[in-house]
Amino acid sequence: MNKVIIAKIFLFTLTVIGIYSCGVEVKKTVKSLAPSEEVILTKEESDTELQEFNVDDLIREIKTNFQSIESKLPSLVSKGLIEEESGASVELKGYYQENNPVKIVRSQTSEHGALTTSYYLKDGVIFFVYKELFSEASVNGPFTIDEGRFYINNGELIRALKKEKTVKEIKKMSMSTLPNIDITEELENKSRIVDAFISECKSHIKQLSDKNTFVKEGRWISEDDYNSGIEIKNNKWILFYKGDELSIYDYKITTDVDSKVQQLSLTNNDSEAMEYSILEWNNDFLQLSYLPRGNTLRYKREKIQLGSIENIPSEIDGCSCYYSSSEKEFKRNNYLYIDNYENIAFVMINKTISKFERVTTENISEKNEVAIWKHMNYELRLETQQVSQIDETWQQSGKLLLKFKGELVLEKDIYGECGC
């Protein structure tokens, strides 16, 4: 990394840590915005409120929120992009829970250094920032790591910790045993430090939003072969055929600096790598170009839909239960669900009849029942309540809830009857 880049990184770090800058703290007010609007990254009038709490208690709460986010990262939806800035590679990555950012990471890497800043948010408000600056005087060392931890409560910096270590050999660079130094009292303009974090994080979130890097988790079915598809889940790219997983990849989406075309890179533990250009990606369609051959792959998002069972399976004989989406559809014999009153049920999912087996049944009351059924990766929950009785038939209403791999994908009101 050239001297100019090194100087910029150190100047940026010293500025953010806020060593002795002048100015008056300005109070700001947090306003609630919808997830689709600009993210909350402002401050509250909380000087009096802050005094009412013990700082150590607030730090413990911040650490708990931090651990909660870290433990959920594998299951969160993510966005990412990589760009070149002034000869350095810059990677942005965001983690989102219900479309709200909870962690934003910016990593800048150059020839002889790297700067990583991680912002943690709750309800759109920054509560913790971690910074790590790595630098080397040459490829042979010495090597330095500078860590900063910033604890923020309602827009106020309540604690700042610092670690720094320089070694001659990179393999001896261990920070775990090095104690933190509390530099909170040394920082005269804490408000300006928080303002800088807010401004930076806000800018990074906007960059991620402006790029079409939002990974839409779910299942995508090939338009050329209905048995073939892609499942995107837990930050993994999974290829499957007839429901069986074939390969699991890590993936990364980048933007070509010159063409502005987005590229998809897949890698796995077997050192297998594949490259695609993203031609189209929206809520319903995914279109890729496989770069070595240039052939186009087209996919449609799989949407779980229930259909009417036209031909009653042979296993349904004698006592049974039939359910439809409404009393009107029931009278038309348009059944979404049929069971044999014992241990087998049938549901038409995406034009394919699926056979479920009963797992449990719970009688909530004399007329209320909850039954759980399983079929491969599907779990079906049937909640019913008896509403009337005609001779040897019992009319029921309730809900049908369908999960796929543990995630609720469909919930439907039902009406039907059981009898012999």
C-alpha cells in the first residue's frame, strides 16, 4: 500500500476515535421510520435519562444485543458488494432481519493494510461499533493491529476501549490476552464521534440499497426442467434435483467496475468454482449467464400453492376428513386436504399430491384439536374446531398451516367435515 493510502487510513482512524477535537455537543431526536424508508441513524435527547442508569448495566445490555446478532448471522438475509476505491478493494456487507439492517461491515484492503468497521444496530439505531486496523511496514514486518470498541446508548458514547499491538512476526499477533484500555475520558467530543459513525453507516446502507445485491432467499425452479432448481438459504447457494441436494456453495455478488454488470461467484470446500453474470433478478425471476459457455439459465421463484385434489387416493376408504378453503368450495367438492381419519393425509402442493403421515394429535378441548403431519421437508399443522353435527358427520372449521424446512410458507382458513 503506498504512503498516501496508509496516511489516509491512519488519518481516518484518528479522526473517528476523536482525539481532542473542539465543538459543542448537539442534541438530536430519534424518529421512527418504516423499514422501507431511510434507516434510523440519529440521536436522542437523553442526558438526564443516561444518568439514571449504571453504565456497566448498559454495557452488559449492549453485549447481550451484540451476541444475539452474532448468533443469528447464519440465518439472516444478506447483501454485499465489492468495489475499487483509490487502488484499494472495498467490500460492504449487510445483514438484515425482516428487512431491517442489524449489522453492516465495511472492509478496505490494500497492499500492506486493511481497515474493517462493523456497525451493530437495534431498531435502526447504532449501539456498538468495532474497528480493526491492520498495517505492515513491509512484507517482512513489523505488523500492527489497532482495535477500537465503541459502546453507544441512545446516541451517546458511554464507553470507548482500545487495543494496540506491534509484532515482528505475524504468527505472534494474538490480541485475546491483551487488555483493553479505557479511553472514554480522553475523548473530548464524543458527540462528533457518534455523528461520524451515523453518517458512515447511513452511507453504507444506501450503497447496499442502491445496488441490486439483495439476496432473495427461497427456492427457484428451472424453466427448462421443473425437477431442477436452486435454494438460497442461510447464506448458501444450494443446487437440487427432484428435491435432493446436489451441491452446496458459498456465494458472492460483485459489480464489474467497467461494465457495471453484476457477477455471481460460487465456491465450495472442494475448490470448485463457477462464475455467472446476473442478467435479471427480481421477486419472480432469476436469469443467469454461465460465463464459460455463455448459455442462459432461467428460473422462476417457487411459490407454495395448494390445489384441489381431483382424484381421491385409494388409501381413503371408509371414515375420513375432507377440507376446503371455504364452505362454498366444500360444497363444490374442491378439497385441499383429505385424511383417512387415522395416520395418512393428502395435500395437493404445487400440482403434486403429497402424502403426509400423522406425527401428533392434541385435544385442546372437547371440540378443538391440533394435529401435526409430516412429509419430507414439509410440516403441516391442522387446527380444527367442531361447529356442527349432522347425523354421523361432524362439520369443522379452522386453519391449515404449512411449513417448509421449518419456515412457515402458507396459512389458510379451512372448512370441512369428518365422518364415516
